[in-house]
Amino acid sequence: MADWGVNMDRLLDDPGLRQVMAEVTEFALYELDTEGICVRWESYSANYRANVAAQVVGRPLSDFYPEGAKPGEGYGDNLRRAVEFGRADGEGWRLRLDGGRAWVRFVILAKRDEAGELTGFVGFTYDASRQKSFDDKLSVSEKAFRLLVQGIKDHAIYMLDRTGRVTNWNPGAERIKGYTEDEIVGEHFSKFYTQEDRDAGKPARALFEARETGEFHEEGWRIRKDGTRFRADVTIQPIYDDDGRFAGFSMQVRDISEWHETGERLAQANEALLQSQKMRSLGELTGGIAHDFNNLLTVVRGSAELLKSDRLTEEKRLRHVNAIIETADRAAELTSQLLSFARRQPLQPQVINLNVMIADMSDLIARSIGSNIRVLNATAPDLWQIKADPTQLRNLILNAAINARDAMEEQGTLTITTRNVSGENGEEVRLSISDTGMGMPPDVRARVFEPFFTTKGPGKGTGLGLSQAYGFAVQSGGRIDIASTEGRGTTLKLFLPRHHSVEDIVEAPVSETGDAVPRGTRILLVEDSRTVAQFAQSLLEDMGCEIVHAASAEEARIALQDDPAGFDIVFSDIVMPGDSGLDLAAEVRQQKPTLPILLATGYSEAAARGEGGEFPIMPKPYRRETLETMLGKTLRAFQQAA
């Protein structure tokens, strides 16, 4: 200490030291005599302005200690420690000259001469008020945070180190998981996972995702201390220190078992309600289909019985035959509706001139709705092209016309309008079908597109027409709407997107008579249904073809091996017991790549998914003209390829 005392005056007067001190704020150096009276004061702080030395020198610094200092922290206590130990340091509140207070950090050193006698003290003090304020706020914040975390009982909140081991534990974690802090700190958090999740590596993936993305969140099963499972909502976030170094993870776990069980019960109740609604809908659907098919069967059976009469004229015989054919076509349309509704029949879109289609359907619509209903066609000139499935579109128009007929009680005006429209949905073609019927109240109008919903009496409709129309519009990239007011009629509006391509336009039903099958064509007919096989064989023989029938894929293989003359084409059903027609076709294609194959189906999941797309498909039921066309096209396609 002697050297310090000898050199103190020189240090305080040194220009270099003064320049350094000038860069430091909130700082002061001072000298005291042996009684603690200030004999020199050098201030380097904005808090110690002009004439500070004049107000401090000559006074004991105890004048600047606030009253009520704790024992051992007074001015005299600090001087005694400096004498005893050579220095005293610490921090505490001090009074400013302006009456305010400052939190200071200080050091007091004892000065001694060469003989070791006390000659006074030197010291320096630093105003740390701003740091004290920050530290106090941080302490309050940390304390509040600890109280908050410790007070949360419905969330488990705890920390993990970088390897996933628990480093702290709140009461909520103890309540939810059953472990005390002493039992779990130091254990790996995978302890809370089910065995199957641990085997699957889920804990490690959770930490990896949290580290990589900034947060991991999931809902899953966790294990309590007693081995029971609970449903947990889990959030994991990475933690970084002030220098940006990865320090570990924070975990938040919420027990949502009760909420999950409530959701499960609600889902079960909804499922039961849905099943009940399905059964009711199935009953309505069954009644509607039974009604429609019974009407069709009545026509078919009645016409067939009349054909047995020997007294029929040729004109009446032809009329009954045509009635059977038309009724069969109507049955096929109803089946097509069912398949389209179930999304089991893929659409076959073509470019269409809607005005031409409506004109072509005029006679059919007139016959379907009766002579007491006036039909007005208000089609727009220069109508844009659309691309849609023509069969489904015709069904939609016809069903809408029949619904209008029923709504008008078979007397009124049906108006069919087409327009080009442009708006927020782009360029579209609008088809409007309006009637002058009774209209619908709002609650009925809101449900018209629901499957199986019908305003007709029990057994008088399937409720599929408008729901099928809605599905058709969506599948075709368009939309459908209905406007109706009680007592003022109903308007169905179908919007389909404009098609800009220059593909061939379907203006009328495609002719099916231009692709005749050469007489003498040898056909292997593969059909497991005896009645369908007899019907198909009769049609084919009437075309002049030679037929060999096989009732299964296995019989077809034998026929292909044993027939010395060879076949010109294989015509096979798809759905059969054992190997399907698709299986047979794939085998034939591999063994006899030049042998044409035509497949037939009323419905096939495989065909609907597009499997075996290399083979042409003949929809059932089929007519002679359609069958002859498809056979002719298939034969010619192979001849051209060869």
C-alpha cells in the first residue's frame, strides 16, 4: 500500500490518466484523511457538476450515506475494514448533492507511509444506478416468471438440456405426469413416450424438428408415472443463450384427455347419426329406384306379352318393340345416374355446341313432358363452345325438364335459354331452364342439391337428379345454381367454362352405323352370364360373325389354345368369377400382341380407375349399332397399327 500512497498525487495529476478518465462517465476519485474527511475530489461524471469538490472537500463522506444503513455497511465500517484489510469495497445507496439518490459501487484503500503508519485513504466510486434499475427490473421479471410458471397447474412447463434431459420441473408437470422434481430432473424426456413411439424414434425426431424449424408441435399419447396413458398437446422450442449458442429446449405439455374423449364421443354420436341418415336415405333411394324400375318393367313386360299375340299387325308389333327399346334406354340412363352419383362412371368430355344439342333434343323433351306444356328455346347466337360429357349433359337437361313438368303439374311453359357470360369466374356458357310452376320455399330450395332429397311423394323419385347435376357441374369445372320463389316458378342455371380449342364439335349423336364388322369375323365371346351371352351371340351372329362362347377366363384360355383357325377378336366381360376380363386381356396381349381385344362392363372399379386403359371399353347395356361400331373400330385400329 505504501507505493500507492506515495504515488497517489502523481497519478491524480497525470494528464494521461485524466484523458482516460474523461472518457469514463459516472466515475469519481477522492482522498480522505485518517478521520475520513475528504481532502481531495476528482469527478468524471455528469452527475457531479461544477463546484462539486468545493461542496465535498472538508466533509466526511458519511454525510452522503442515507439514514438507516444496515449494520456493517456504514461509513465507519467501511473505513475500519480498509484499515484492517487494506481495502473495503461494496455497493449501496448514496445521496446526491441535488437531494436524489444513486446506487454506487466503491473501493476504499488505506494509505500508509514507509513506516506503515496510516496517513489516510484513497477511493473511487462508480454510479451504477442505471445498471441497478435494469437488474432490479430483470429480477422482478424473473421472479414474476418463476411465480407464473410455478403457479400454473394445468400445463407441464419444464426445460431440457441439449441432449433432452430434464433440468427443471413445475407443479403442473408433477400434477400431470406424477413425478416429483427430485424424481425426474436428470432423466431423459423420452421417459414420457409410449414404448411404440420410443421404438419408432419419435422423441429424437421431435427434438430434431424443434431445432431445425424453431418449434415442434403435436398431439399424441404420453405415459404417466403410474403407467397410464393420457392425451397430450405438446410444444417443444429451442433455447439460445445471449451469445446465440444453442442451450437446450423448453417443453409445454397440456393434458387434453378429457377434451379428446369428448371429441371421440361426439365423433361416435355423429357416426351413429350419419348411419341413421344413411339408412333413411337408402330407404328413400330404394323406394325411388323401385318406383322408376317398376314403371320401366311394366312397359317391358306388357310390351313383351302383347308381342306374343298372333293377331298383332306389323305396325303394332313394331310399336311394342320400339317401346321395349326406348324403355331399356331409359333404364340405362337411370343406371348411369346412379354410377355417376357414386363417382363410379368416369366422365368422357367432348367439345359441344350446346345450341345444337338442345335443338337435337327438342322432340325428346316434348315427348317427355307432354303436349300441355309449351317449350320455348331462347338460344343465343354465336354461343361459345364447352367441353363436357354429352351423355351426362343430355341427362341433366332431360331431368330438369321432367322436374319442371312435375312442378307445373303438367301445364305451363318451359323456357330453355343459353347465354355467353363473363365475370369473376371467367368466360362461361350459361344454360337456364325455367318453369312457371309452384316454386319452392327457402328451406326446400336450400336442400335441393342434397343426395336423395326430393319434393316428390314417397316412391315417386330417387332424389338423385339435382345432386347428380351438382356433381356433374363440379366435375366439369363449372357450377350450378337454382333460383325459386313460391308461386312464381323455378330457374336452374348451369355454368360451364368456355372451351377455346378447335377440336371437332359434337353437334348431334354420333352415328354408330359407319363401322360395320366384316362378315365371317371369328369372335371369342367371354361372358359368364348365360342370358347376356345368348343376347350378345344373337346380335353378333345377326351381323354375320362366327361365335365361340367361353363362360370364364379359364375356358377362354382353353379356346385360344385349342382353336386351330384362330380368332379375329376377343370380346370379354370384365367382371367375372375367378380371373377378370382385365386379367385375361393382359395375358392375351402378352401372348398374342396382334389379337384385338374389346372389353365390356356395366360397372368396374378397375375400369373406372383407368386400369387396362390400353383396351377399349364397351359400356353395358349396349345396342346392336353401338356394339358393331366398337367392334369395327377395334378391328380397324389393329389393322392400321399392323
